[in-house]
Amino acid sequence: MEETGFENLCSPRTHEFAQRECGRISKTDWDMADRLYERMQSMMKEITKQIIIPSSDRTYAPITCNGNLRLYKYEKNMSFGRHYDGSARISRFKGGNTEITVLVYLTSCKGGATRFYLPSSSKKGRNKKAKSENSDGIAFEPEAGAILMHLHGDRCLEHEADPVLDGVKYVLRTDIVYAPAQS
């Protein structure tokens, strides 16, 4: 991987973690997160009409993107094995939690699809590599300018990033932060 500030992530699959090989730049930038969210307002209005995130607080709603911004670089043969995205508490907002993963595809490439697997009828532990009834999963092909959002935390589907076959896949990752109305 060329020297451009990317941290090389290369880890084999373990009982606790998925196999991963890619480059990553991680930065906390709440101003940029707010600007990204502002650009996504129309999408978020549609999403919140269709997806209800359970909460005992009726004012719990999306408020911004997570300031933890990550830029991933997948070169030929790099991939990210089957895994679930977890939720994170966001202490900046009282009662704030991440609820939705946001992937912004910055380039197109051959291969490198984000592939989701439906839960199997024989529930196995979330940390085990449970095979779904459809082992091919549902693939979202990388296309420059596309945005993929999916629930994470307890409602996350198992998913993976297929190996890149040709080209380079750049993906910006953040999350949608939900919180009760701030007083």
C-alpha cells in the first residue's frame, strides 16, 4: 500500500473478530460530520418515515453523523470478512447512540461488493459464522457517489466486503447518531 497516511489493517479471523485487510484513515471531525448530515437531510426524512428505532423516549431521533469519520482503501484482493457493526454511545449528546451505518462509495471497482446475509432459520450465536439460507447473500456493488445505509447494533444483518478484483475501492464510513431532544 502506498504511503499516503493510511494505516494498514491486516488481521486474520478469530473467534471474536472478522478477517480484515484494508487501509484506513480515521479522524474525529464534528464539523464535517454535521455538514455530511446536512447534505443527507432529505434521505433521512424518508428513512425515518420507514424505520422506527425503538426507544422509551418519543423524542429519540437522528441528529447528526458520527464525528468518527473513517476512510477505507481496498486494493486488489483486499476484503473484510463476515461481521456485524456495533452501536456506540456518543457522549457528546445526552442519550446519544449510533444506530445506522453510512457507507459513501467514492470510487467504482470490480468486485468489492458489500454483501448482506439474511438470518438463518436455525439461530446460532452472533459471534459464530452462521450460514444463511442464501449463502450468496444480497450484494451492493460499489459505485462512485452511491450511499449505502443499514441498521447496526442489535438489528444489524451479518455482512462482509467481497475481495476487490480490479481497481481500488475507497469508502467513507460514518454513522447516524440518534438522541433524545436536547434541552
